[in-house]
Amino acid sequence: MPVTHIDLHDHRSFAGGQPHEAFDWLRTNDPVHRHAEPADEGPGFWALTRYDDVKEVGRDAERFSSSPTIMMADSANDASDGEHIMMLMADPPVHTRMRRLLSREFTPKSAQLLAPRVAELATQIVDAVVAKGTGEFDLVTELAGEMPSFVIAEILGIPLEDGRSLYHLTEALHSSREAIGIEAQQAAFAQMFAYSQQVFADRIANPTDDLSSVLASAELHGRPTDELDFFLWFLLLVDAGGDTTRNLVGAGMHALFEHPDQLALLRSDPERLMPSAIEELLRFVSPVIHMRRTATVDTQIRGVDIAEGDKVIMFYGAANRDPEVFDRPHELDITRSPNPHVAFGGGGPHFCLGAHLARIEIAALLHEVINRLPDLAPSGEPSWMASNFIYGPTSLPVTFSTI
């Protein structure tokens, strides 16, 4: 495949599937690839497609910083400034202190304590689908998107319905500006900010024991949290808190529909196979397409000179199909073991804080779907998120028997 055909910037390259032919070519021929980008978004970036390089850069916060942004474009929508910073854009030790404020809700122990409630929500979500009585629904909007919206709403102490509304705003935030327009993104950003202001004011006046109250009353950067600090926390939790679950369940079920042998195998013994199936779907789908780092010094990756200030992009979907790490990398095998995928970031200071909770949410939803909707099948073509950052469907029509 000629290198001139590779475009990892255009969101259309990720519609309906990640560009694995391009990733394969790059891993073999140009694993540290200099990639152009539009002039208003930056001078270009280095595209990493090999597993070892992605893990190395993700773990090395001294040479590769998360500041000014983890998004590909320099012009990415971000409210951070010199005094206010989102945790994803911070490096240790600031990142470490910020992460500690959230840790009580996202440790393995805390996630397990939430598991019974997550299971109740999964049942409630599928109950609502079954109660319609039509045998048809949208798997993304009526099922996959509901779970993370409800869970993060409970953690933040806001109404479940508000969690659903906020989830729809995140779709606009992740979509390409070329696809929806900058005005739509800015409007979604403003709506999210206005809602977080209301929550912040309420928790200052009426503190409870939810995470919103903890963050509103916290001290950050040597001073009390203000409303912009709170908004950056709120945006992170609503946004990142839903990405993996929503897109893994949506794109994962689509992958299983396209591999009926694997779907039949999972249906044959879901209790035994669900853990390995979830890990394989995380590898195969890779819901987070990329994360960016910025070189803090002149350095090298695989012998290629990287200048201080250069953008370095880690493509997780490419790393998760590296044949040096994964046998039969393009095959979906729900029994695959071991499975050291990097869908949650591959370790390091920015390893996904919500990984434990995401797995619990995904397992609860998939158990309900597999056990209660045994003949679930696609009934129309999916539509896909217009994004080069997050991969997943925005709609997936399905049908099941109501008898």
C-alpha cells in the first residue's frame, strides 16, 4: 500500500473500521511516520503504530508530555489555561495529585462495590428495551449509551436523565469539526459548562457525599477549587467515563455480528467466556483511537530523531494488532490468552483510571444482552462517529424476538 494513500487525520479513515491496511503498512515500512496535518491544526505529527513504541511513549512522562493537550490538533477544544488544567493534560506530580482526588471511586475495590448497582442498571436498561414490545431498538442509543451515562450520573450525584442528556453532548465534542462544524462543538461545550456551574453552586451550598461534593470542596494547586476547575473535572468524568463502555459495547456487538462463529461461541457459555471475550473485544475494537504526547526534549524513537516540541501520536488500534505481540492479530478470538492489549493505555501514569469500572459495566450489559436477547441480530446499517479520536457507532439498529 503506497504511503501517499495513508491519512490518519481524516475522520473518514475511521468510519466503519480503523484503517488496518494503513497501520499494517506503517508498522512494516515506517513505524515512526511523519504525518502531515492541516496548517490550522499544527505542523504535523509522528504516528506510532508498533506496540512497543506506543507503550514506551505512554509510560515516559519525562520525555513525552501530555501538555498542552492529548488531542491530535493544537486547536482542540479545551478550557485549560495556565492556572486551570484537565487531569488528562497534566504530567506528574500534578497529575498524580489530581488523580488521587478521584481514586476513591475508581479503585478495584470501589468498582466492585458498585457492581450490584451496575447489574441493576443493566437489567433496567434491557427491561426498557423489552417493554417496548416491538422487537426492534437502537443498540447504541437505547442500550450501550445508557449504562455509562447512568453510572457516571450516580457517581456525580445528578439525575439519570441528565446523565443521558450530557452523553449526547459528548458525541458533538468528539466529532470532527469538519463533520459537524465548530459552532455545534462550541454549543455543546457551553451547555456542558452551564450545567457544571449549576452542580458546582449546588454542592458548595448543599454538600453531600457524592463525588461532585468531594471535587467542589477540594483544594487544587494550593487553592480552593473554583468553577472552572470543577468544570474540567466534570467534563473529564462525563466524557471519558462513557467512551470505552459505550463504544466497546456498540462496536463490540457489531464485530460479533460480523463474526457469527464467535457470537455463537459466547452464547454457548457466557459465564466462562465473558472475561476473555471482553478483553478480546477491547483489543479488536480499540475504542480510543489515539492519544498524543509532546516531546519535552530532543530524543529518538526507534532511531528516528524527534525534536523538542514535536507531536507524537500513539495509535492504539495499530498497537493492538502488532503481529510481534499478537498471533493472528486480525482475527477475533474470544478465547485469546494472554491478551496484553493497550486499549486502556498500556500502563504508565495515564493508565485509564476507570478501567476496572468499565469492565464491570461492559460485563453487566453483555451478560444481559447474551442471556435475555439470544436471537439479537442487526436490522440495518450502523452509522459511525465522525472522529479520529474515538471509534464506535452512533447508531446500530437491531432486532430480537418478542416471544
